[in-house]
Amino acid sequence: MKALVLAGGTGTRLRPITHTSAKQLLPVANKPVLFYGLEAIAAAGITDVGLVVGDTAEAIEAAVGDGSAFGIAATYIRQQQPLGLAHAVLVARDFLGDDDFVMYLGDNFIVGGITQLTEAFRTARPDAQIMLTQVADPREFGVAELNATGQVISLEEKPRQPKSDLALVGVYMFTPAIHEAVAQLTPSWRNELEITEAIGWLIDQGRTVRSTTITGYWKDTGSVADMLEVNRMVLETVEPRQDETAGPGCEIIGRVVIEAGAHVSGSRIVGPAIIGAGSKVTDSYIGPFTAIGQDCVLEDTEIQYSIVLRGASIQGVARIEASLIGHGAEVTPAPRMPKVHRLVLGDHSKVQISA
């Protein structure tokens, strides 16, 4: 069994961060989200992994290399344009051959991995196996409709009027039958080759399509809010570790990781939180669910429930919360200016202004 990992998306909902960074390499608890997926694939006993890459190919290849760090052998497959999940299967045809495979979206996060799911697929070997989960707004996802006995009867990508609240999780398992289905597709209204339509073709042809509704944690890390939520969840599981001893005047509370080469002094750190290697935290408050990347500088600052990427500097800022701070960003206080109000009001207006 092989794996096909999709790592070519542009991450429009994470702009401006993704103007300069691959969304799959944005860190969760100081580790790129893509790495969690590769580790889950390796843990499931799958070692032959193709990564579909696009404009950020160079960054993905630099981070993953030959895959040996994850216990896999990585093959890179170039997708010139992001034209849909089924298009990724199409461009990976030579790599996939006639093997069964799992398709894993590189910006997805699933607690507990995929080992049990792949074992069930290997045992039953349906033509397609999809994973579902209940979501609040299914219009943002591929949506499955089940009949009274739980069989999949239809699939639709990002429907305007969803037929259920069951969204497709970003993990699919296929036999080579999917290649025949993909070959029948034409671009959808989104100008993409939809994997939901390919699976629907299998259903229409009487092929076996099974679904599993997962109850564990799953998240598509495609937005800042989702990134922060996954970061929170992962930090909940960290074991406290201090590779460097906190300096004088520090108070360390709860599950806190201080990586080697980090310097913390005169600060209060309330976990779960992680301070990356080479970072310097001085006279600051680091609150729960905060991940400070490598080589950052935080001085006279308060921050919590946030992700700070490598090389960022935050100095003299009273309070930061629920934020994603990009690589090398600088955050400082605004110059002190007199408070003024400039108004152009129509006749008979009523205005309330705080003192």
C-alpha cells in the first residue's frame, strides 16, 4: 500500500502568512503540520509516499528531504496548478501504479493517526473508503449523504444546500478502481476535478464504497482559527521539559517546554506552552496555549493562545491574544499620540464617544 500526500495547496485563508510560506509547513506546537501526517502514515506501516507539490515545492522538499527522518521514502510529484484532489490522483498515476493507496491532505490533523483505518481497509478492501465527521457548517467541505442503513448514496463538494452535516475528512483510501473513475471526470463548476465526483461514479457503477464516521479529533488547518485550535489541542498533550534552566525571577507553571538554547528570565510562563530553541524571553508573560518558535525575541510583552513563528520579535506590547505572528515579524508599541476625534456628521445625528 502506498500513500499520496497532497502538499501543493496555496492556503488562501491563511494569507498573508502563506504568501511566503507553505501552509503545510506552518507549525503546530513548533512542528510543521505536514510532519504529523507523515508520522501517522509511517506508523500505519506505509513507507512508499508520494508528495504532490506545487509552487512551494522547494520548501516542502527542503523540509521533508528523502523522507528517511520519518521512516518513509519520499517521491515528489509536481502539480502545475491546484486543479482538484482527483487531478492530484491523475498526475500521480505513474507513481501509484496498480497499488492500493491512502490519500492524505497535508494540512489536515487527525488525533490517533490512521493505523486502525488502514488495517480495516486492508482487511475488507472496498473500492473506496472515506472518513466522515460531523461539522457545524458542511458548506465548506465535501459532504456525504447516507441512507437509513448507513450506506453512502451521494457525495457533493462544498454544496450550497448540504444534504447532511457529515463532512469528508481529508483521508481517503482507494484500490486502483479510482483511476477508472478519475478518467471519466470533467471539471466541476469550480474548474476542478472533484474526488467526490469520482467516488460518486464508483457508487453509480455498483462498486463498494464504505464510510467510517470518526469520533476523534480532526481539523483542517486552513484558517488561523483552526491553526490556533489544533495548537491548543496538541499543547494539551505535551510533557513538561526544560532543556534549559529558567533564569532568575522566573515562574514556570504547568506543562511548559523550554527547548535547548532558549533563554528565559524575569518572566512568568503558564502552560501548556513551548519556547523554541534559541529564543529569548525577558520580563514577559507567556500564557497558556502559546507556541514560541525558534530564535524569537520577546521582551516586556504579554501573549497567550498564539503561535509565533521563527525569528519574530515582540517588544513592549501589553497584550496579544489569539494571534499568528509570521516569520521575522516585528511587533512594537505604536507611538504615543494625542487622542482626537474627527467627525463629519449629518443633520440631526446622534453620536456616543467614550471619554
